[in-house]
Amino acid sequence: MNHLNKPKIVLVTGLSGAGKTSAMAVLEDMGYHCIDRFPAALIDNLIDEIIAKKTPGYENVALSVTAKDFFKFYKRLKGIDAELTVLFLDASKEQLLLRYKYNRRNHPLVVAGLANSLEEGLDAEITEFSEIKSFASIIIDTTFLTAQNLTQRIQRFFSVEGKQTLNISFISFGYRKGLPRDADLVFDVRFLNNPYWEESLREKTGNDVAVYNYVLDDPKTQEYLEYLKPFLDYSFDKYVEESKHLLTVAIGCTGGQHRSVSIVNWLYDQYRKDYTSFKNHRDVKDEKAV
């Protein structure tokens, strides 16, 4: 079967409260036939429906699956002639606690009597999903994302038209607020000369020309990029060979305002012509959603 004519199947999974329901809603709006908690015992019936193409709408299917049923679906769907993507929704434990308390909801494991408290339920689920996460094609950490941010990312990562290729997300961040949890490759640029110590540049960011030029014109930066660019070229080629759908490259400096932002802007300009590329300056105030 031609790749472009293959059915597209998305397995949506991840921690409770991390955004699976929202992700499914976005996929449904994009034209996917979305099914929540489909019985694992009926997976063969569903596969027959997808492959036979007798029912309109089954060309693109999204299934929300629990940790308990994940491998039952994954193993069966991996063996059919379809384009399978695993979307994993993640978030920090601290953020999940806040969300549950804000919404006054009970964790599913507490409701089922498998945990005695919200925190115990989260810990058990994090352990349960630890192995599943390694099978993910795309991991989206929603810890710092608004609903609009999540919608935009899913819209960019998935399309019912054309061939899905490697998406590269470049993220700048400040080590003061911690590493991005969904980063695949992390590079520390705190050794570069810091525009913060130039009073005229202190309140600006790497999105401003003056700061960008200060960072990029520095011989130390130019030497660093001479090493970084070939390494990324090689890495991206290998990820394409492995059919990875999303790669997140994180660049960090102290505050996430100057050096990391400038380097991410440079990388984005370098790769956006060859790859579907995005950039996100996580710690820049008033940064537009990516």
C-alpha cells in the first residue's frame, strides 16, 4: 500500500490530567475518528474495519488508551499496514496535583479503589507509564502549556493530508526554572558571553536584533556553532531513518532570555527550509504561543 494511502492511527495515552481529553478533541476537529476506551478484546474487529475501508471516516483513527491496555493495542496495530503514531501526554507531578485540586476531581485510581490518595494515585500511574513512555513517537509535556498552546502543537504535529515527516521543535529555556521535560537533546550555552552584563541589552531578549547580533557575532559563539551544526545535521538524519516524528532540541542559558533565545532563533532559521520546524522561547515574557 502506498504510504500516502495508508490509514493513520494515533494511540493517545499518558498521565491522567495531562491533556488526553483535550488532545482527542483537537484530533477530532482535524478529521480523525476518535474513540475513547475502546474494548481491547474487540481490537481485531476494529482492525478489520480500518483495513477494509468500508466505513467512511476510518482512514484516520485516534484511540485513547489506558496503561493497562496500551501494549495490547500497540502490538496488534504495529503489525498491520497502517501509519501508527503514539502520542504521549506528560506533565510534572506538581502541576498534576494543582490541576486536580483546582478542578476538585478524584484520580481514576482513587475512584477505582486502587489508591488511597491523589498523590498515591499519581505516583502509581507515573510508575505504570514509565515503560510506555519509551514507545512514544511524540511526547508533549503540558506542564507549562495553555489549552491553546496544546491545540497548536497537535495541529502542527498531525495532518490528515500528505506524508508525516520529522518535526523539529527548538526550545530556549532558563536553567533557573528547570529543564524542559520533553526535550530529546539539551545543550547548555551558559559558557557564551552574556548580554545581560551589557546595561543597554539587559532588558532586551534574543528576539531583539541588538542582542541577537551580540551573541551571534561573538567568535566564541561562531566556534561553538561550527561544532553544533554538523552534530545536529547527523542526528536529524538518523532520526529520520528511525522514522521519528518529533524531535525536541532544547537550548539553555541562565535565565532563558538572551543567549538561548538567540541560538534557538539561529537554529530555526537554519533548519526550517529542510524540516517542519517550530520555536518556543519558554521563559521569555509575553512570548507568543508556539
